[in-house]
Amino acid sequence: MQQISALFGTWIIGFYSFLVIATALLYLAGPASRKRLGGTFFLTVSSIAGLLAVRLMGGAASSGGLLKLLELVSRLFAVIAAINLAGVFSFSLVMPKLKTSVSKFVEDLILAGAYIVAGLAVVSASGANLSGILATSAVVTGVVAFSLQDTLGNIIGGMVLHLEDSFVVGDMIRVEGHEGILKEIRWRQSTLATIGGDIIIIPNIVLMKSAVMVLGAAAGNKRFRAVPFNVYYDRHPGEVTGPVEQALREDPPAGVASEPPPDCVIKDFQPNCIVYEARYWLTDFSAPGGVDALVRSRIFYALSRAGIKLSVHGRTMVLAQGAEEVAEKSRKQEQARRAAALKGVYVFQVLTEGEKELLAGRLKPTPFATGEIMTRQGAVADWLYIISSGVAEVRLYSEGGGGYRVVKRLAAGDFFGEGGLLTGEPRSATVVADGEVNCYRLDREGFADILASRPEIAESIAGLLAKRRLELDKAKEKLAGESALAGLKTEEQNLLSTIRQFFSLG
């Protein structure tokens, strides 16, 4: 140890010890910067080896110019290593903790300036004539600048792009036929990531000289899109545009802006159909095709719930022998499925078979796409859903409307919305389709005439509904004994009064 101290001196040993220890600690703390830290460690070791060689060979002061040059280079390596450590500590550890950052270009610019200043300081400390070096370097710089015009143009272009804010990293841009998200602006080039997963390297000078389109910049990072679809002339325009606009506005798919709201308009009249457009503003530039697909899905399910079929070009009709028998058989099978679905609804247990058959004929097939909101907590809707296939989540949202918890999962045979059908009360929870869900929907109008023909049904239904509600409340309030019986009677009377008033039974 004394021999090493004699060769280098205490402060040099302390300095290099600090470099090695700091490199090791930063290597453990910052995995993202390990490549740079590896280079820093190499510079540190090279600097130590260079100085050791100089000391063993008698020192630079009493030796030839090569040893003096070796000592100078070794010191430069040490200074560069120290600057790299300071850069990693500042840019990779401290600034993320402070939730701030600078671009890679600015980081490189700061480090380059530090390298130049530190290099000049080391050269000056070695006893070299700094003014002569600067004069010589000015001539060399002029020659290099003339021979590397394009490279310097790219570097200057990168600096200008950073100083201006015409477009920044993260913007979707189009330049010379290339379109993608701007990932970074470096010294020489900028990088675009295309929707197809490709990387395009564009020289900065091209961005400076060419027309650059910043997609969505004029509309607050939103871009206008239109999805066309065709519907036959047997439907009025209002019957088509209404359900489509309602589906897109009440529950916009991911990537569709709520403001400005989506709309649906007539685009053209064709010989066999009307061409409509669902128009919306795109917020997810990374997957416009995927968002269009979600919009098309919402259009299909919205029109299906409204009983509207999309137009198909070149549709032909084939008449086969026995077609009427096949249609009749299909109708009976569908009626049987509806009747089976009604049997699972407890409030209809008091109906006769004839009334159930009549009610089954009034059910409307109502499909929902994955992720669609089937009913929303707090909304007023006077219809009942019976799930025939698929699974739905029942979500209970907090009063602030932020978080929610899933309280139940509904499957084939389950139903919801009986309170809205019978009393018109707001929905108590939100139900969301977890995958494709097919339902039957029963509206208030479809049930009103049955109650009008037999008003006494209302009393039985009120009793069943009150019993189910009280069972739920009993678990929460732990009702028991006579208080539970009194609560059931009170709830039944309240519901019967509400049902009579809602259906105007008198």
C-alpha cells in the first residue's frame, strides 16, 4: 500500500477509489444505464493502467513526449469517467425521483459541453499552450465543417428541432410518405415508429427541409375518422342514426373521444341502399384500424338491437321447396327458447301459461359486444333483460363515480332490471358485457296490457319483489323476528302502490 501511495499519491488513490465504488453502486441502482457504466469502468481502468505505466517508467516530466501524451490521455479518461458518473447520477436517478426529465439530445449536449470544458482544463493544467491549440483547432474545424456539411446540417437541424416546439417526441407525424410516432430526436437523425411496427430513421436535415404534417395537432391531439356502412331503404334515416349515435356517445369505445361527440350522417344514396358514416375523433394514433374495428362492432350491435340489418352487396334470394316449413319450425324453436327464458324470472311465476306465451312473443333479441355497458348505475330505464348466452359483470360504483367493485357475475338464465320494468326506478348497478352477450329485452309496453287485463297480478308481483328485496336487506341490516315480518308487509305495500301508479292501474 505504501508503494502504491508513493507511486500515485493519496489524493489520486482516493479519486480512483471513488470512481470504482461509485460505478459499482450506480450499476446496481440504475439497470438502464449499465451499458454507459460499463464504458465508464473501462475508461477508469485504462486511466489507472496508463498512469501506472507512466510512473513505472520514470514519470512524464523526465521522459519523452510519448509518456507525457500517455499521462495526458490517462487524465482525460479519468475526467470523462467522472463526468459520465455525474451524468448517470443526475439524469437516471435524481431527475426521475424529482419527476422531471430532459430529452436525450439535451442530455448529450450537456455532457458534450462538459467533456470539452474538462478536456481544455486538463490540457491547460498539463502546461500546453491553450491559445495556440485553440487557433489551430479553429483552422481544423473550418476544414472539417466544409467536408462534413451534411453531417453538420443534421446536427444543427437536431438542435433547431429541440429549440422549437413545432412537433415533439410522442407526436404522430407524416414526412415524405412516412407516417409514425416520433420516438426520439438525436444528434444526426430522428426515429419514427410506424403503426406496422417498423422503425424509420430520418436525417434531421430532411425534417428541416420537408413539409411535416403533425397529425391531430389542430384538434388537440385528436384526428377525425369516418366509418362507412350500408343499410337498406326499408328503414328511415332517423331509425338508423339514432341507435348508432346513442351507442357511440353513451359508451365510447377505447380510442374514441367523447368531445366532440361522435355522430352518424348520410353519406350517399346507392341503388339498393343508403350509405351512412359513423364519424368520430380518434385519440389513440397508435392503432387507428383497431379503433375503427371497435366502432364497426358497436354499429353492428346497436343496429341489431334495433332490429336493423346491414346491406350486403349483391344479395340474392333463393327459394327452396319446404321453405315455409323450415321457417315455421325455426319460429317455434325461437318461441320455445323465449318461453324457457321467462320461466327463470321469478316475478312472472304468477302468470298463466297463456300470458307467458303472449309475453314471450314480445321479447326482443338484444345482443351486446364485449365491454359494452348494458345498463348504467343511476340511469332510468323501464325494461328487463334476460341473458340467453354469455356472461356479464354487475359493477357497483362509488358515489364519486371513480372506482368500482364487481359484486356479481350473471350468466345464461339470469336477469336484471325487474325494478325498472315494474316501478321505473333508477338502475341500482352498472352491468357490463364480459364477452359477447345475447339477451332478450322486455319493455314496459309489452307487459302493460297483461297487467291491465288482470290488475290483481300486481299484488302478487309486489309480494315477490318485496320478498326478494327484503332478503337482500336482511343480510345487511340483520333483521329478525317480528321486525322482519313488519318490514316485509311495509315493503310490499309500498311496491304495490308504486306499480299501480307506474302502470296507471287505478
